[in-house]
Amino acid sequence: MMKKQLFSAYLILLLSACGGGGDAENKEQPTPTLSQYTLSITSASGAVTSNPAGINCGSSCAMDFEENTSVTLTAVPETGYEFSSWSGDCSGADTCSVAMTAAKNVTATFTEIVEVTQFELSVTSANGTVSSTPAGIDCGSDCSESYDEDTEVTLTQAAASGYEFSAWTGACTGSTTCSVTMDAAKNVTATFTEIVVTPPTEYTLTVVSANGTVSSTPAGIDCGSDCSESYAEDTVVALTQTAASGYEFSAWTGACTGSTTCSVTMDAAKNVTATFTEVVASTVFVENYTVVLKEPTVLPKIGGNASGVLWHPVLEQYLVVKNEASKFWRYDSEFESKSKVSVVNTQDDANSDIDEDTEGLAYIGDSKIVVVTEENYAHIFTIGADNLPLPNTYATVPSFQLLAPPSTSNKGFEGVAVRLATDDEPARIYACQEGTTPPDNDVAMKVVYFDLPVTTPTTLLSYADSSLTVEEPFDADALFASYIDDCAGMTYDARTGHLLILSEQSSKILQVSPEDGHVHSWLSLSGVTPPTDKRLQFEGITLGPNNEIVLVSEQDWVYVLQQPE
């Protein structure tokens, strides 16, 4: 054995001397050794395992891993426990991955599972639904749910169409909110009752109408053909009458009385009769007046632009005003000049003139007249029988503002008429605003009136400050649209109680009721022949001493229309 060992040694030395080991740089280098770090785990009530393998411990353990190894830890709770969170070099409840760049420590915390007692809430609902907060009950379809002990559940009801909620019963009572504390199994019933619709009480309105028709607002009555209608209790029904041809409305009787508007409150069954009377042949109609086709009379001394005419029965004179003249002209019954111009102002004092555009005038009583202007004012003057200027001035006479001045120039008041006072009624002054075609804002054709105060005012009375009550009894622009385009003058016929309204643009006279604007008759003036080729521009109208119709034009022509026999 010794000889073999010596021979082996000798052989090694010989090979070394002959260079059999190769160059030093070709020799294999030794593999470097990596550092290792310890990962320590603490765990109670559960285990922790690792990937890569090595950690699999209960309460605590440790394992060395090579440097930079990424170790993923998994927590496995014991029975009756659940994983709660990582701490140390991992935190939170998500996955724990540890990079081994140094020694690391990780703790896995497990908590005991506490059993929660639950109780079932059952809901009964028909003809409506019930929902819960917190969610779970949706009854209709889902009518029971288990909730943790002591949970407070609020139930909300919704009635089906045709039903209404009545009450909660069971664990909730009453008809307000339902909140249930789940300390035991609970049952709740939501009761819904059918809505019984009680029809409103209705009363029948019956209308009797002959020789005319009656219609209603709200609709239902159209008598003629449909003379009764049922209306809900307390409905206010307005009835409107229209006379048949050859008849005129007389009065309402029954649930309405009088000859003005009829409004019925339906608090019981009601009956209304509309009476229409035949228009007898002796009634005065303007259509029966005769247009005298002859040369007109020319007013002397006025000099053009006549705008209003009046027969003054006390003075037995015609008075005429003209546009923007601040003066009156007097004429006798044959239109001969009675006197020189009667001027309001005796001196060059503008404050005492009628410094507005005078358009129409009417007799009030005694020696008084009313004059209207384009600015929608009315002024009252006392006219003496002599040839002296008027003793009163524009600045001091009783004055009234009936409407706002028109926004369009020359479209204000054009005519005025007076229903004289009686023992029972004050004088009523009507005025008409000219209007435009088509109507334009505040310058539509209007008819308004006010009752003259018993005591003559010393200051201006105006609709604007409510010191003067001005009424607009009907919509003249709408009612007269198919007859005339404007109002140029107006007078009152005491025989019929009607207004005669003159239209310059349409060359017509309308005979209308001052209460409702009903047109009784109308007369075309197209047959009047002017003495020149100028177009007739009728601006003033009055009834003469024998009830003849007297017209004046801007050319100072006077036409007399004969009254019917």
C-alpha cells in the first residue's frame, strides 16, 4: 500500500512539471456564497405558511432565506377564528410579500369569530308595496329578511293605483312611520284600502229663452238647442244673451234679475229666463235716417278742421270745436254765425287756454258742456248766452283724466256723449278713443264712461290715482271690428238710450247699447256726395233740435240727416 501511494505522488509531480494542468486563467473560479437573512413569524390562533416553502408554523417560527428572495406568506386561521391583519414588515389584511433584504419580522393576527344572532322580519302587503332600510324587504316580491339582533329596520309603504295606505298592524301600529327593532322575530302587516271616488255634487241649471239665444261660460248651455246642464257645486256660471233678429233683450228673471250681466253660483238647482221683446216699428233706428243728397252747409268763420259739434238746447245754438284751436264757435239752428268766436282766453295767457287738441263736446245740463281732448281728458265749461268770452279758464275748470294719454299721436279721445242726470241717476259721461287698424297697444278703440260727481271737483280727478272710477263696459275693438275701424264722434239718443258712434274711416254710424255694445242698427254714409273731389272726413255728430242727425267734417261741411217719420 505504501508503494502505491508513493507512486501516485510521483506521478502527480511529473505531470505538473510537464505543464499538464493548463494556464492559470483557464482554471475554474469558485462560486460566491450568498448572504442569508432570517424571517421570523409570530402567530396565535392560526398558522402561517410561505412560498417558497420553509415557514409552516403556529405560534412562532423562523426560517433563513437567501438575500433578495421574495417570500409570500399565507395566514390560515384555526377553527372559530378569522384572519384579521398583518403587522410588522407587512401591514393590512391583504397579501403579505416580504423581500429578504434584511432580517424581517411579521405578525399574523387572528380574531375569534363571535356568533351574531339574527331574527326574521316578515311583511304582509296587498294592494301596495313595502320596502326596507336597510335593504332586504321588497314586498311585493320579497316579503321576509333576517337581520342581526338589535338592527333597526324602517319600513316604507307605497299604495297601488286606486288604493291608499290605511294602517300598520303587528310589530308596528298606526298610520305614520314604521320602525322595528329586531330583538326577536317580527311580523308587520301593511293595510291598503280601495279609494272610493265620490262624484262631486252637481246641480242642474235650466235656461228658458225664446226669440234669442243664451250661452254659458263654462260651456254647457247653448239655448236654443241645449237649455240645461249640470255643473259641480259652487261653480260660477256666466250667461250671455243674444237677441234674434227683430228682437232685443229685455231682462233676466229667476236666478238672475235685471238687464245687465247674469252670473249664477250653483249651490242648488237654478232656473234662469232670458226675456226678449219684439222691436216695434216705432223704435228709432239709425238705418232709417235719410241721407240728404244736396249741397252741404259750410260753417262760416271756422277756417277748417272742425272736429266736434253740439246742439245746446238751453242756448238753442250749435257749438263747434276744431283741432288745436282753444276756441268755440257759435251758430244758430240754420248754421248762420250767431256770434264771433267765443274764446276761452281773453289775454295772451297760455295757462288759461284749452291747450290740448280739442276733439268733441256734449251737453251736460243747464249751460254746461264737456269737451274731450286727444290727451284723453274731459273738461267742463259753462257757456253764457251772450257774446262774451268764457268766464272760466282751462286751468280752473273741473277736469277729469279717463285714460292714459295714447302712445301714438292723434289717437286719443275723439267723441263724447252724455246721458243726462235724473232724480235717480247722476249724469253719465261716455268718451270714445279713436283706435287704429290694426289695433296697436294702448290705442285700441275703446268706449269708457264715468258718473259725474254731484259736487263739482276743484282738482283734477283721475283713473290713475283712483279718485275717479272709469268703467269700460265692453270691448269696442272686438265688438265693432266687423262694422267700423275707428271712432270719430259720438252722441247719446235719449229716445232709445243708445249711443250713436260715428266712424270717419269707415264712413258709418253705429247705433249701440251703452251697457254691452250690442249693435242695433247702422247707417252707411257712402252715399253722401262731397261738393268737391276731397274725401269726406266726418269728425262730429249730434242730434239737432228736431232729432235730426247733424254731421260736421274736417272741411267744415255740415250734413243733416232726416229722421224717420
